[in-house]
Amino acid sequence: MPNQTTTQRSAAAKKAAATRKRQAAARSRSAQKAAATRAQAEKTYLEAVATQAERAVLIPVGAALVARDTLVEAVQPYTSRQTAERELSKLQRQVTTDLRKFERRGTTARNRVQREVKRTRTRVERQLRQRRNQAERLVKRNRRQVETQVKGYRKDAEKLVDRVQEQVTAIV
């Protein structure tokens, strides 16, 4: 190192001391912040555990209360004779309405199936008629052709017999 004056050494020492002081303060702030973060995390964890424990107790209590309310609602119409009769007549009307609805739906389904069966039957009968008519026409056409051919062969055979007879007669 080159020779420094006392003033320069003093200034350098003060500068180094200030840097050390700043770094120590930063480390201290960082440590305080880390400690605060750890404390907050522990607090949050404890709150979460407490919330879960509270839920474990409150859920069954709430479910029991809802079940009780539902039961009370279901029994309420039957607590007096007048309301029970009213409720029963309402249920009878509802059952009657539902039965009519089911009957209408069944009737509609039956009619739909009957129409479909009738359409299918008509279509099958039409196809059978068409095929029968085609077969009859084919048989008639083939019979006419065969009869025509047989007539032709018979005429040829008769001509041949006549010619043979003439030749035989001529020879005799």
C-alpha cells in the first residue's frame, strides 16, 4: 500500500466503520423480519387448526338441527285434525292428478305404438303384394315363352314327320 496520511487513514477507517454499521443494521432488520414472518406463520397455523377443530364440532350440530327442522316441517301439518284433513285431501288430489297424468301418457304411448304397428303392417302387405304381382307376371311371361317355343317345336316336328312320311311314301 502506498503511504497514506493520517487524515486519509482516518477517513478510510470511518468509511469502513459506516459500511459495517449499515450491514449490521440490514442483518438486524432481516432477522427481525424473519422472526415476524415465523411468528405470523405459527399464528396462521394455529388459527387453521382451531378452525378445523371448530368445523368438526359445528358440522354435526348443524346437520342435527337441519334434520330436526325437516322433521318438524313434515309433522307440522298433522298436529291438528283440521290441518291433517286438509293435508290429506291435498295429497289425495295430487295422487288423482298424477294418476290422470300417467293414464294420459300411457294412452298416448299406446296410440303411438298402434299407429306404428299399422304403418308397418301396411308397408309389409304392400311389399308382399308387389312381390306376388311381380312373381305372377314373371310366371305368365315365362309360360307364354315356353308355350310359344313348344308350339314352334311341335310345328317343326309335324313338318318333319310329314316330310318323312312323304319320303317313305315316295320310296314305297
